[in-house]
Amino acid sequence: MKRSSVFRQLLALAGAALFFASSVLLVYERVITADADAPAIPVDSDVPAIPVEGDGAVDVPAPNETDGADIGADVEVAEGGVPSADGVTTTTEPVEDVSAAPVAPPPFPDQFEPSPNEVQADAKRLGAVVAYQITNYGPDSSEIELAAGVTADPARAEALASEAATVHHPGMWSRGTIEYAQLGGHRDDRISIMVVVHQELGGEGTADAERAETRTMDVRLVRGASGSWEFEELASAGGQPVARPADLSPLAASVVDDPRIDLPDSAIWDIYSGYTDNALLEAMLDIAERTPYSVIVVKTGHPHNVFGTDRVSNHTVGRAVDIHEVDSELVIDSHDATSSIYALSEWLVSRHDIREFGSPWLFDDAVAHNFTDEVHHDHLHVGVFPEGHAAG
């Protein structure tokens, strides 16, 4: 082969190699430039794949169309706010902490309204208002504030606050529901109203009661200058709680635990304290065998003496009980001689162990001493002879 021919061949090969290298460099430059202009795509398995258009190009939104658009200096972002795509700030409301919200106690109960058949309805209404006032309060109340809502007389208010301390529990709310108001005694210028109030107590910031007591209060009223009744004094707030004795007698336990006998706690505490005669407990069980009934008072909450006299009441010595409701019927609403309460009364006055019986009626052939007056139109008073008394 000639030297010139070989040279021409080598020159042709070198040119081809140079052209190939230039082409490779040009393609590489275009790829690098395209990668530098494209937005970075985070590698995240939760991010959905970006769709590819039909020509194979990736459709990437322009910068001013994305949620990450540059925020101008004239757009303010409120604290907790999120700017929208159009530059308008939206605020995120804080989530209310429900657990920190205060809990309100139960609403106050309705006031007591006497039956249309009641005797001395105005006096009963006022007596109930007094009991209501001192048993319905909030955690920050004071006895003197409650008493001032009953009477403007400073001396009476101070005495009431002292007696009401029994039912006042600082730092707790109280809701007192009046169950009934019964006459405890009546004279022209004075009257005793025995009020049964169910009191529920709860801690501040709670809606549920922690404890409950049903008390019989002795509220005394006096005739004012205008002739209407006015508050005079709270003679009894219903006593102090007494724990059930471990050695409570079977007879006493039978009365307290009998579901047919509705007893206020004041009466239960009397029985726990041993104030009630066994003869009375026996009579109370006998009555329950005939019918269910509700008691107003045994001892605590009743005037010490027969009202307006110097005679000690049989209630005081634990030998009498007052019943205001029989089988869900109020005595004041059942004066008809055909009523079941009348039939119960006939049976009671025929018993030799009943010493005295007061009711809306007078029975001519009664064995027991029986009587009727205005005070006993709203209840049955059952008094017994002492245990061991010879019959006849």
C-alpha cells in the first residue's frame, strides 16, 4: 500500500472520531442543562406519582401557580393564620379545651306550693321559703348572706345564720328540694311549720351530688304588725347526722330498712340514737303491714312541748310519729270518709296500744284518746303507751 493512501485513511478515521466526540459532548451538555432547570422531586413513597403528558414531557406548574408561591411583603399572616393561594389570610380558630371548661351544678329546684286544700297555706309557703333559702346556695356563699335573704332584722338574721350552720357547707354547692310543709302547732300570734327538705351537696366545679340528707326543720313564724306572717326563728335545722350503730337492734333495723316506711334522715338519726320507744317501732311496723306511708317527724324537728303549752310532747320522749302521706295520698287531700286513710285511722283508734291519735276526724267509739283540730288536718299523729304498759 502506498504511504499517501495510508495517510489519507488515518486522517479520515481521525475526523470521524472527532465528529463522534463532539456529538457526545453536545448531547451531554443538553441533558445537564435540562436537569438543572427542572424542579427537584422529593423521594417519598407517600407522594403520588406526577402524571406524564402524552408527549412524554412532565407538566410542572409554573412557580406562581404553586402553593409555595412567593408571598409578597404586603400580605400579612395573622398568628395561627394560613395564607391562601390568592394572598388572603385565613385564621385557624383555637380548639376549645373541653376538659378545662367549668362544670355547672344542677339548676335550683322549684319552690314549694301548698295544696289548694291546705290550712294556713300562707304560713306553710313562708316556712318552706325559709328552708329553701338556707339550703340553696353556691360554693362561695355565707350563712349570714343566706339569712339576710330571709329577714332584714339583724338579730333574727344572726340567730338564723347560727342555726343554719348545720346545713351550710363552705366550698360546696347545695340544692334543697322542699318535700312537704306540715303544721307543728298554731296559736293566734305564732305558728310552727315543720318543713321536710331534701338537701343535695356537691363540690365546686362538679355537677353530681356527693351526699344527700333529708331533714325536718322547725320554722317559727310570728304575726307582724300588718297581720301577715313573718319569720321569727329556726327552732331546729333537723339535727346532726348519726352513723348506723353496729349493735342496732333488729326491731330498729326492721323499721329503718322497711321500704314501705319513708323516713326523713332526721327520724332515722333519732332511731339510731335510741330515742324511740320500742312500742312506737312496733306500731310503725304494724302500720307498714297494712299500707306504705311517709313520716314527717319522730322527735327531731318537732316542738319540744305541745305547741303553746308547758306539756312535753310525746314526740320529745320518742313515743309519737306524724304521718303526712299514706300510699302516695296526702292526708290533707283525703278527708273523705270513704278514703283509705280514714279506714286506716279507724283501725288505729281501735288498738289498745295507741295512747293518742290526732287526725282530720273524730271517732266516737275509739279505744284510744282521739282528737281533731286545725293542726291535725294535714297529718295523722300516732302516740303510744310506753313499752311494757299494761293493756286496758
